[in-house]
Amino acid sequence: MSDAKGKIDRDSIGNVLFVAIGVSLVCSVLVASAAVILKPRQLLNEEEFRQRIILDVAGLYEPGANIAELYSSIEETSTELASGEAGAVYLVMDDSRIEQVILPVEGAGLWATMYGFLAVEADGNTVRGLQFYAHGETPGLGDQVDKPAWREQWRGKKLFDANGETQIEVIKGFAPDDSEYEIDGLAGATLTARGVSVFVRHWISDEGYGPYLKSLGDKESQ
């Protein structure tokens, strides 16, 4: 809009809207372009993070080492679950021999879904480790699942008894030192601890990776 002398009224509503829309369009283009340019790098970072967590739960991660080189000992495969879906399986190989398997596990915590990996020895029964890479548990309470001391308790525990029945469990309170199956509870985070027990037991049941783990045990005993 212009006044009687043909000058533009910079404070007019139309001019303000024109400038605002123009700036918004330019910003949108810049943001979209940045997203496209950075996407490959973001995907690469996500893949590297996934590989690092898998290596870490297997006890193979070395700070400062080349993750791609370390991960070369991992073979990615899958097995069919009871639902008909393919369940990812990560094999730690020693030449042609399976040394351990890493299985993705997830389930409800107190506030959100918890995502992690369970590492199991080639016998399909002995735990090497459990590590979460994403969860929304309460800082200072539920996030005790990330503490090395609690995670270390999983090492050496058994998933099943001699009859193949699922026994692994996060209990309330402290687990006996000689317990093969029990892990200390989480003080002040009973629901988180219960959630971990429920979904880990689910993923090693016949609905999850149970048949695969038992087949590993059968091969190991031959």
C-alpha cells in the first residue's frame, strides 16, 4: 500500500504479512535443506550408536577403538518368532563358532517403553549382560538400570532351570549371593524392576526367542 505521494507504507498489515510470509518461506527452505543434507550423517550416527551398544553388552566395546572394525565380529541374522515376524539376532562369532548371541528386548517400564539388548552365551542359557539404550525411567530411581553395578549382576545368571522353565527374575530386595536366577530389585523403583522382569521373560519365552535359545543349547550339548 502507498500514500498519496506513492511511498510504500511499511507498517501496513499487507506489507507486514508479506515480509512475514517471505521470511517463513526462506526459513522453511533452509530447514528442509539442512535436514536433507544432515540426514545421511544422522543415520550413520544412529547406526554407529546401535553397533556400540551391541558391542558394549557383549563386552567387546573398547573406548576410542574403531567401532566398524570391532563390529566385524558380529553377524546379523534373524529368526522367526511365534507372531510370524522376524526377530533380529546378533551373533558374536569366533571363527565359525557362535560365542554368544545378542537379542533385542523391549517392554513397558514405569513411564515409557524401555529398549535394550540381552547378551546370552552359546549355551542359550547363561547371561552375558543386559543393557538399555533408551528409556524414560525416573532419574535417581528407575534409571538404576543403567548403573554398572546393577548391570553386572546379570552376568552369569541363568535364564532357565534344568527343566527348561524360565527362572530369571528381578526380585524385590536383595538377591542371595548364591542365586543362579535372581537379580537385586531397584530401591524406590518397584514398577520398573517388575517391568524388566516381565518383558525379559517374555522375550525368552516361546512367544519370543525361547525356541531359538533352546536350539542353541541343544547344539552346544551335542
